[in-house]
Amino acid sequence: MKRIPLLPRYFRWLGCILIIVSISIFLNDFYLPLTKYEFTDLTIRTFVIVDNTPRDGGPVYFGVSDVNLGFTLIVLGALLGLCGIAFSRKTVEDEFVNSLRLFAWSWAIILSILYAIVANLFVFGTQYLTLMVLFPHFLLTLFILIFNIRWWQSSNRREQ
């Protein structure tokens, strides 16, 4: 049996923590303000490839610009958390678990492509860009859901 290179099991917990922190910061900034500070106001002067934010100086290409990194860090934290959960190993890694992973990835990719088709046909403007930025999140979330549902179903069948 060929082994799939996976992360250690504790990355699942680190991923859960990252997702919880990202979601709580997002909710604090946009829906349920628990503090006066808003993380999305985090502005840093950093290197950018392209920054076409409307301002007096015009767009910046391959230079240094003041950018708002708050939402970017929220999205990146959630993506890294999902990767930690999706790519960490189970207690027992055998051929059955590998077949479950393959099944879950296949369906996650199929459903993500349907998501992209619907977004391309029916969503326009900046909302389209938002949906496309969240595409990898959707793919990983589908994989995690499908894999864990199938794992739970198979463990219930084994007990009977």
C-alpha cells in the first residue's frame, strides 16, 4: 500500500482553533460587535504585486502600498485551518480510509465545479470575485463534510 503524505493528527485541532478564531473575528467585525476594535481596519504598508484600490495616487504595480490586511488574514486563517483538518491523518490509516479520501475528493471536486458553473452563470460584479476567492474554502469544506459523513456511516455499519 502506498502511503499518502499527511500531517500529524494534532493539525486537526490546530485547524479547528484557526477556524474558530477566524469566524469569531469575522463575526465581531461584521455582525456582532463585541469590541470597539475592528480587525478589518488593520492597514499595513507592504509589498504588493497589484493594488488598484481607488485612491489619489492610482494603481500600484510591483511596489509598496498601504493595504487593508484584516479581511485577507481572516480568509487566510480559515483556509489554513481547513487545510489542517483536511490533510491530517486519522488514528488508523489503511486502504479503507484511503478509498474514503478518494471518494470524498471526487465528490468535492464535482460539487465545486458545479458551484463555479453556477457562480459564472448567475453572479456578477464584486460578489462574483468574493465567491471565487472562497472557492478553495468551499472545496475543502465539502471534502471534510463528505469524508467525515462517510467515516461516521462506515463506523456505524461496523458496530452492527
